[in-house]
Amino acid sequence: MKRLAKWRLISLFAILALVLSGCGQPYLSALRPAGEVADIQYDLMKLSTYIMVGVIIVVLIIFVLVFFRFRRKDDKIPKQVEGSHSLEIIWTVIPILLLLILAVPTVAATFKLADVKEMDKKNSNALVINVRSHLYWWDFEYPKQKIVTSQDLVVPTNEKVYFNLKSMDVKHSFWIPAVGGKLDTNTDNVNKFWLKFDDKRANEAGNLFYGKCAELCGPSHALMDFKVKAISRDKFDAWVSAMQNVKKPQKAQTDLAAQGQDIFNKSCIGCHAVTPENKMPDTARVAPNLTNFGDRSRIAGILDHNKKELKNWLKNPETYKPGNEMSGKYEKLTEDQLNALAEYLMGLKVQD
Ligand SMILES: [Cu+2]
């Protein structure tokens, strides 16, 4: 019985080690910061950890010392220090000092990270992105560039990117662990902040960071992922103009795709736009914009980006994201229809 318990403990630690070995990946870990904001947040984490560990060590040393030095050796009662002024002062002042060391950089960083004056200036050149969160997907609007995309956020590296965050249904939270956040997206106010994506470290992360919803929002909360393509300013500009060039729905490239487009125009276009311009009021945008769906790195933020998974998703989105807003809102699709739709959607590309 005892041996069994020991084995259980060992396997528990083994599993824990396995799980934790997933941490520390450059594209998803707050412990591998990849930008100015993440650096500041990481430094604050380190500072507080050092202070806490320091306190634990000092207390432990004193504890062990006292334990051995003041063991009862005879019946003599040692000098009583209750109410000692100097001791009381020492153990009040030291924590105050430690808290100050923690508080000053934390408050300074808080103000720095919330500084969005640049974005609110008239005629400012700052890049602004309006993020809207929905159950369970993300919508990114570039108001100055007049384009919209979903699920894959595209940003330039080495410059401040400013965000307006808003939710269209319930509270969510916008978080790119390796780069910064998290900040709530609310329904009744707009939260603002900025992030900076470091060129070199974005490269190390394959130029694709992992983003998450960090506020429990419903049954598919844990699946509410997005991706962040962090690319150089040149490439970003190229992407923006490629998007802007799509003025009307792209033509299907093959016969099969044309069939798919027909089905799409009957059953899907009521929810999904295939042009990047935002002509609708916020509240009318009920589904991801698919203009550049063929360029995405994931389907619905979570599935591998290929035809097989796309067909699986269209067949039954409910198995992949319980409670999503697409399930049951269109007629059941036959295998032929699925093939045609997959061909059409995968062909929606703005760049090679
Ligand atoms: Cu959410």
C-alpha cells in the first residue's frame, strides 16, 4: 500500500514535469518576454520574486539559529524582550522599506504602460487597432487603414502599437503572454493600452505569437485563442495594401470553388464578410471576416489550417467549440458541398 502511494507521488511529479516542460516556449510564455511591455512586466515579476525569496531565506536562517542557540539548557529563564522598542521598530521598518522598493517601480510601470496620449492626439501617426472580442473569436479593425481582419492579428515589429479594446457580448480579456497584457475587454467602456513587438525575438518565435482570452467567458473560453503575426514594417505595409486592394469579393479560382462560392453566398454571407472594409455598425458584425481566410494559421483560432479540418469544422463546429455562435445557424452540408466550400474558402488569399 505504502509503495503504491510512493509510486503515485513519483508519477504525479513526472506528469507535472512533463506539463511544465511545455512552458517557456518563446511564442507563448510570459517568462520569455518579446517586447518592451513584456520586459517591464517580467522585471517586476523578478523583483518581487527576489524580494520574497530573500525574506524567506532570512527568516529561515534566523529561525534555525534561534532554534539551536536558545534551546533550553537549564532552568534559568533568559532575558525577556517583549515590548522591546528596537526590535519592534526593526520589524516594522524593514517590511515598509521592502514594500517601497516594490511599489515605486510598480506604480511607475503602471503609468508608463497606460500612457496612450500619442494615440489620442489629433493627426497622430500611431498605429491603432480596435480589438473586439466575441464569444469565442476576435475581430481586429485598423480604423486608419480601413480594413478588418479576424483571428490572426497582424502587427509591425519595433514600434508601439496602440489598442482599443472592447467586447461585444460578455467580459473577455486580451492577452499575448509573450508580449504583454492582459487587459479586460468590457461591454460598456473602451480600455486602451500599447504593446511593442521586438523584431529579433519575434523572429525566434517564428513571427507568430500566441494570444488568449484570459477571462472565463463560457464553455469554450479555453478555446478562444488567436494568433499574432509580428512582421517588419515593410511587410506589414505590403499586407495592408494587399488587403485594401480587395474591393469586392474575390473571384473563385476553380469550378469547384465557384460552386463553393454559390453555397457561401446563399448560406453564409449573412454572417461572414469576405471584403475587408468595415461598412457595418459594430453590432452587425456577428462572425469572423474571411477576406484572407486562406492566409490564416488556424481555423477558428484552434484547428490546423487545412481542408480536412475546415470540413470537420463546417460539419459540426459544436464538437470543437461548444456553445459557439455558428452551430445550427445553417443547413446541414453534404460531402460535395463541404468539398466545394473548403476549396472556395482556402482560396481566399490576399498574399502568396
Ligand atoms: Cu473570452
